[in-house]
Amino acid sequence: MPDDLAIAAERPDQRAVVALLDRLDAYLASLYAPEDNHILDVPALMAPEVTFLVARRGGDVVGCAAVRRMPGEAATGGMPYGEVKRMMVDPAHRGQRVGARLLAALERVLVADGIGLALLETGRDQHEALRLYERAGYTRCGAFAGYPDNGLSVFMRKALPAKGAA
């Protein structure tokens, strides 16, 4: 099958995208209590500081991801960062590097914006996500952005190349 995966910034309020986000929410709800799920809803994903990407294959939505640009804080030594949010790949399209390509696209957005640090919070029971992030060069770090360090969350970071660096 030729690689016809297209990744682009799109609105998160499209019916097919909302359906994918609903599947992600249901999955997270099966793993964690509501107070332990730190998700951005669709209106929050439409904020100006958020870039929302959609992966399509043959026109069909097969994945999505977002990055929220954040100001520096104590946990980042005052350095602004991008927070990776709402990563989801349709199960029928897993194992085809869709997630890795979405993550790389988010990182390119941050680099283009002059942001040199990506952070994320994911759950300890999301083994596939943890493998994806580790393979992409993310390493574990301490809590940030006011997230509780409750033993359920895994916090990760990755330094990004400077804009214009090869």
C-alpha cells in the first residue's frame, strides 16, 4: 500500500475528529478515574496557543494530536515549552508509524515557533504511548504545569533542536 498519510493542522470540532477524541476519552476512562484524566476538551483545543493536527489516509481520519504552547515555569527553568496533548491513532492504523509521524510533526511546529522543549503527561498504564514517546527520544522527568504527582502520571520531556538546526 503506498504511503498516502497526510498530516495537517485542522479544526478539532469536525465530526470524524470528535468521534476519534470520544474513543480516546472512553479508553482513558477505562483506565483512570475522571479526576486523574487531564484532557483538553474540543473548545480548549481551539485556543490560539494550541496547534491541532489530523492524520488522514485516503481522506479518512486515522489519528490526531495537539501541542499547546506554554510559558516557562519553575519545572522548565523558566523556558517556554510545548505540551503534547490528545495523541490518538485509530486502532486499525496502529503499527504503521502514524503516531510517530504525528509526534514528529508536532515537534516541527514547536521548532518553527522557536520553542526548544516538548513536555507531556501520560498515564502509567498506557504502555503503547510510553513506548512511542521513549522511541522518539522522550525521557522521564518531574511533574510540571501543576499536574499532581500521584503515581498514575508519567511525565516526559525532550529537548528539540534550535530553529534552523539540521
